[in-house]
Amino acid sequence: MLDVGRHPNISLMAYSEIEKVEGHEGNFTVTVRRKKRYVDEAKCTGCGACAEKCPTSVPDAFNTGLGTRKAIYSYFAQGIPSTHTIDPDFCRQLNGKKCGICQKTCQADAIDFDQEDKIVELDVAGIIIAAGYDVFDPSQIPEYRYSELPNVLTALEFERLLSASGPTDGHLDLPSDRAVEAEIKALEKKIGKSKRMLEKFEKKFDESSKQFYEKYNKGDYSDDKDRKKWADKYAEYLAIMEPLEDLKKKAESFTTAKRLAFIQCVGSRDFRFYPFCSGYCCMHSIKEAIIAHEHENETTSRIFGMDIRAIGKGFEEYKIRGGNNSNITYVRGRVGEISQGPNNNPVVTYEDTHERLVKSQEFDMVILATACVPTIGIIELAKILGVELDKYNFIKTSPFSPVDTNVPGIFACGCAGAPMDVPESVAQASSAAERAAEIAIQLRQVQNVQF
Amino acid sequence: MNKDILVIGGGIAGMQSSLDLADMGVKVHLVEKLPSIGGKMAQLDKTFPTNDCAI
Amino acid sequence: MPENRDNDVRIGVFICHCGSNIAGYLEMETLAEYTETLPNVTFVQRNLYTCSEGGINEIKKAIKEQNVTRVVVASCTPRTHGPLFMSSCGEAGLHPYLFEMVNIRDQCSWVHMQLKEDGTTKAKDLIRMGVAKAALLEPQEPIMSDVQLRALVIGGGIAGMTATLALANRGYEVVLVEKQEALGGMLNRLNKLGPVMTDASGFIEGITEKITQHPKITAFTNSQVTEVQGFIGKYKVDIETESKTRNIDIGVIIVATGGRVFVPDGLYGYDGKKVVTQLEMEQLLKKGLDSNIKNVVMIQCAGSRNEERPYCSRICCQTAVKNAMLIKEQIPDARVSILYRDMQMYGVENEEMFRDSKAKGIRYMNYDPEKPPEVKPVAKSVQVSVYHSLLGQELTLPADLVVLSTPVVAQEDAVATSHLLRIPVDENGFFLEGHVKLKPLDFATDGVYLCGSARFPANIREAVAQGLGAASRASIPLSKGSVVVEPIISVLTNEEACRGCGLCVALCPYSALEIQNTEKGRKVHVIDVACKGCGVCAATCYQHALSINSFTDQQLEAQIDAFLEVS
């Protein structure tokens, strides 16, 4: 990633979109819209002082919404370019409120609220589409109740929980517990405010609120307006304090997730959604189970799948190692339903096809291995490029020319063409580079030698 | 005749294509929709089967 | 020993605030004051961002105006900003390798965020060590070596042929060496290619013609590579053909030697007649099946996913499904059953073929590896009994033909090839790429590349993609015409001391060392363009004969001594 940012032959245009493509192989004219970041790319050093001071917190897309970032942000800590971006949907200044804190903070003078989109025209010989994929949205599957049950996550969300740089610093905190902790935080903030108010009264009347309130309830000071206000505030305080203490007590018993279920083929190999196999999800689940076990070695995982497709180099061995060393068991069967058990624990109901029994089991957390599906922008992009898609909206290629599209001079690689894992993507990326280079580099005139 | 190449997408595939071409001496324009390149792989904690870091 | 350069060592130290990333957590003023007291330091400056244009200009100014002869930047990680600072020194007329970087962000302000005093003390230690090393830095010149603009492709299967054509289409000369008498490899023994069911022979003929007619390609069949000497850009390769042995200069090498299909002698009653492999099935289908065949049973994982061969061979399930469908095409009322453990029909095309096959009436039965199927001869045919693990019942299937899906295994001469090219193989005998995730088509050694089933079993789409991809990787040094290597490499600084024991040669991961017979006896020789400066050799050499540029023993000792002083 760093090499890309630094390479003298690569001009990087992040936060940009393709608007128009004209011409043909060897001679394309491409119009690119460079979206306004409201931050001067040349001046921003990526130090992050602005984001530290920004008062607006928003859900962090990079952390799949599990954490928060500020309205001015770098997409992720090691992102290239490190240029920050203002989110126009949430920035106070851009929404007519008084703020501009980032501008005052920035010592590089990079903030520019008047920035406009830039239109750039490029003349290129060939185009490589590496537009990637989207993760299937499992809320479409009613029986898995993804949107209702807090402790049912997607594989990518789980990935962020495992990450040391993620929202939980790599701990498998349950989302239901995190919600309680967030509530505690919010109540503590309220309590703080309330306490400060009470302190004012306590100072004024030189008495503790508690003592005063006992007397007040006995009927003393019934006609004192100021003291009535004090009493009301104290009642408010108690009304927050009681649930807060209950929640805090509850939070004492919170533990990380240790009983994990992984459900394969969520949205894939499913006629209601996508009939194809995404190829990498079985291995992804095994990896996540192995890493979770590395984090806490009493973790147990069950992987529910039809076929466990460990088809790459070293994959089958990895799968077996996971079973032997990482407390993973593999269950051949499709999960029929996920329901709510005690303490927000999801309960998985499945058919064990080897035992020919329908069973239910309670887990701390359920992880859905969601399908790799065509990216949402691909239809529009294909239209702009004149490129043909297959019936699922992956870019159409042939097995004999795996990176050539129907348009000469336009190539495709990675998951834009079909789901595949990282080494296949890397290999295809080089293939596409090869095909593009055949157009871009004039043929070398090297003397032929006969041996 | 133009000599540059446009790569659409800054995930692992787009980055690898760009690097190969750039190393061959071809000028590459890499366009990414999001604020930073890296794609899905940057979101992964570690990768199978070697459990190496993703970035 | 390097000469004493104290007289002209004038060190400039730039301490970066990185906005508040560093300055927020360390005592910057104390740090700067302390740095001024260090030996040889003649100039100290703090910058808000040393990496910004303003910061860079300050470095250049100090080199010119303050006559600074060594630059130390105390900031973030050299991974991101080292090259920028080095080239900036160069632009100002100071040799780029007279630069040293100290990481007081990642190693001080970030990790000791809550401990301002301790973090500052550690930053003092690191700067003191950096300054001590900087005083001993020596200029280094980048190493350059020409690349012979000719590629060698070993193996004329589909992956090798694709790579050959791609490189030739780019204008490079390619020498293709094939062991067999015809090009085509495994494809010569196949019937149709899934999932589109194209004739393998027609496909191969088309490519073979392109190869034989291409003016840039010399294809040697019935030939093999017998000797490889040299390194990236400058290989000397012996190729033994039918008529003679030729010695050819080569720049880069692509390994596309393919795999072979495991022959299941002694497994499931294999006899090559009633019980055949999928590869043999391809030929039966090509000839046309005997119409008396009514019952066919296929057994998956025959000889794979077991203790001996633990891996899944990736392509056997798709081959079985393809052949099952072709059987149904020839004999529509044939009953075809596939006994499987997991159907490995990954991806879009395979899964689609899998579904189609079910619609065509192919039957799938899940078996338990603990209770594998048994094949018994009865009268003129055979009988397969299997414990159907989903029904929980023992079934007996009559079979006119049993087809075993055996894995692709490494070539018999893979180990010999690995010795010839000094490249590794994995525990299953396939070649081991540079990185299974990120460098699937490279080796750790520069100049040698990999594609097709020599790496791991690949179907046609994957083999073609990898052939093209390996061509791309191999074309990089060819298109540059030379290899430029950073001079941070191993050097035989004390030739006297070297005893030619070869310990370092055995441990070098990049094949960058060799033992030569010199007038002074056996001595190690560093192939400088192959060396990556990892330092394994220098650390191993008990005679201290080898040393790494810019990480010499003296420089490291100076750093250690500086560390042991109390700040």
C-alpha cells in the first residue's frame, strides 16, 4: 500500500469517481471527478490534530459501524493518502452551525471549507477494472434476525472486533454489552452534569444534598422556591443514579465472547439470493476462529457449513490444524434459525446431517460468513465503460482469457470478475497488468537470435 | 497513441496491477472511490493460512 | 577499520513534533537541549512537521549553510518517510546514505503516551544511539547490473505457453523448454475443458501454432534444462536438446513445470480397466464410451486429504462433475454416482456446473473418511459398497466403471529442479512461492517466477491467469533493462578471516552467496544484486568476515555503547 503511494509512476486519485469514458483501445479519454475533501491534499500532513479536536462523532465505516470516528477523519490510521476528509453530512460548519474548530486547530492551514470538486481528464491506452465487491447484507435473511439480535455479526464486523486497532482493541466484547457500556457512559455524563448543579446548591446552602433532601421530604422549606429547585434536581439525580448503578452492577459480570458459531453460505449457495459459492468464506471463518482462540484459549468455535471448501495451498492443512489446536468443530448442516436466548445469547437451530437430527445450541456470538456480491457501483461503471456483465453483475470474462472483457483495451481482475481469495486476486492483477502492458508499451525491437 | 493506464479500484487487485505496471515504467492513474486505498484487505486483521498481518 | 572521520563529522539533528503526535507526549525542549550536548552534533532544530515542504527546506538549508555532513531525523518510521529524507539530503548535495533516522513517535510518544518523562528519556537514548551511528556512516553507491533481455520458460503446458506468448507479444525473446515431444502438457491428455466444454486438442493446437510461428520464440521440445548458473539478469543456462547441449544467456526464468496425476496403485482395486482415474476417463470419453456402460461410480479424494497427502487438490471435484455430465451426454440413461467428502465447487462457474449436474440426474453421496467406500469385483463388473453418511446406511452400488478422482501431485523431478534453480519446495513437493498471499507468482529469489500446477493444482482459467501474471512479474526486470539494488548489502570485509565453511551460503534465503575457489583458497562471494541485506550471513559468520553496509559491527557497537551510557 505504501509502495503505491510512493511510486513515482503512480498518480493516486483517492476519493474520486469515473464520470465518463470515450474512445477505444490505445486511445481512451477518461473524465474523473475528484470529490472535494474540504482539505488541501498538498498541505495536509495527516497528523490528525483536527480529528482529535472535532466535536462531532459519527459511526466509523471502516470499523463497519462498530466504532466511531469524527466528522473530519482519515479513513483508517495507516490509510494512503493520509489526507483527512470532512464528512459533509455531519460537519457542523458545513451544515450551517458555528464551528470551524478543525480550521483553527490545523497548523498546516489545510482546511478549506470553500473547496470544490475537480474534474480531471486523462488520456490512457487501456483500463483495468479492479472495483472489488460488496459484502452481502444479511438483514435480508429473516430467519437469521441479523438486525434484531445484537450478538449476531457479519464476518467483516467480527474481523474489526479481532483487530488490535479496531473498536474493542482486539477484545471480543459482546455488542449487547457494549451497548450497555455506552448507556453507562451516557448516564455518567448526565450524572456529572447533575452533580455539578447539586454542588452549586450545596455550596450556597452549605449542606450535603442528601441531608437536605431528607429534611425537605419531612416538609421543611416547603415554601422556599430555590430549595424546591434543589430538591427537584436531587430527585432527577436519584432517577439517573439508580439505573446507572444497576447497569454498573450488570457490567461487572460482562465477559468476552468465548462460545462462537460461524454460519457459512449466508446469501450464497442460496436460491433466494445468490446461487454461487463465494470461494473464500469457509477459510475466512476458520481463520477467525483460530485467531479468536489465539486471543483467548478457552474459546470454542463451531463452523456450520454444507461443504467446507478448503481448496487453496495449505488450506486443508490449516482447517485440520484449526480442529486439532484451536477447539474448532465442523458441523455439516445448514442453520435453519437463530433465536434469542437468555442474556442476549443467540441460539442456533440446525440440522446435523450426519446425525440426522435437528438440534439447538446456545452461543455467545454468532458470525455470519456473508457472500461476496457484485459491488453496488458496478452496473453504472459497466455502463460508462461499455463492459458486459454476467447474470449476477460480475464482469464477464472467458476461462481462456480470464482478464479480458468484451471491450478491447479494458481488463478486469479480482472480485469484480468473480469471488476469489487474495492470492488469486493478486495473480489476476498481474495478469491484467500484463494485458494492459501489451497495449501501453510499444513493442521492443530486440534482435532475434537463432540458437 | 496514449501510453498511460487507468486502474479503477485501490484494493489489493488494483494496487498489484498498478505496481506491476509502474515497475515496468508505465504511468498509472489509480482511481479509488473511498478516501484511502487498501480496500477490504485493509479491514482484515490477519490472513489465512499464514496468519500474517493484512496490511 | 574505517578512518577516524571525527574532524569532518558535523551532525545536524532534526526533531519532529509531528503536530501533537510527538510534541503532545514528550518534552520537546528538553530533548532538543539534550541533543545539543551530544558529541559531533553541530546543529539542532525542532520542526512542526519535518516531512512538510518547510521541514525539508530546513534540512537542505542546514546542509548548505551550516555545513552539516550527517543528517539525523528523529520523527516517525523510516518505512514511510526514510526515502523522502534520504533523497532530500541528496538534492542538497549530501550523500543520501549519510542519513540516519530515529523513530521517537512509534517507539516513544505512541507507546509511552501516559509516561511523559520515561518517554522523553527513551527518546534521548534513541537519539544518542542514532547520533553515535551517524558519526560512523559511510557513503554507499547503488548497485547496478544489466539484464539480458531474454526469458526462459521451463514447461510447455498451458501456463508456460501463455507466459511465453505474453512475453513474446511484449517484444522479448523467449526460450521455451518442454520435456515431452509436444507442447501442451496435461492438456494433451484431456478431452474437454470445463465449464464451457471446449475441445482441449483444438485449443492446444491454436496456441501451439501461435508459439511455433512467433519470431521471438524458440521452443525446444524433448529437451531439458541441465544447468543454471548466475543470478537475475545474468543467467547462463544449459539446455540439453535431442541434438546437442546449448548454453544460452538468460535474464529471467519462469517455472511452469506443471504437476502430474497420482496413479492409485493398490487403491480401490485400481486396474486401469474397470477402475480408472479421471485422467484415463478423459481418454475413454474422447474415444466414446462403450454403450453398455450403465452404472458409473466416482470416488473423490482417492489418495488425497489423507495422512500421506493432506492437501485438497482443488480441481478433482470439478473434473469429476464435468466428466459425469459428459457421461450423461453420451449415455443419457447411465446412472452416475459421485461419492464425496466435500464437493469443492468453489466460485461462480463451478457451483453453476454442480447445480446443472444435479438437474441432469447425477447423484451425490457423502461418505465418511473413517469408513471409505470399498470396491469389489463381481462377475463381469464391480460393486461399490459405501456407508452413506447422510442416510446412515450401507449402500451397495453396481458399477460397470469406477472412476477415481486422484490428486495432482508434484512432478517427480521437482526436487531436482528446485536444486537447479535454488528455489524451495513445500511439504507436498510443490514449489514454494515468495509469499502465499501477496507474492503468489514470485520466489523469494529475484529473477525466478512461478505459475500453473507447479505451484498448486490449477484449472484452465487459473493456469492462464497465472501464466499471464508470471509474464507480468518477469517482464519488470526486462523492461527496466537493469537491476538497481540498494547498497545495504552484505560485503566480505575481512577476506582473510573467511574459511569458506559455507554456513552462510546454506542459510541465505535469497541464494545470494556462493563459495568460490580463489588463489587464497575457498572464500565466500556475495552476488550483490541478489542480496537483500537481511544480515543473516553477518550474524552467522563466527569469523566476522561478512558485514552489512550501513549496519557494520562498528556502527552497531557504537550504538550499543551509546545506549549503555546513562542519559
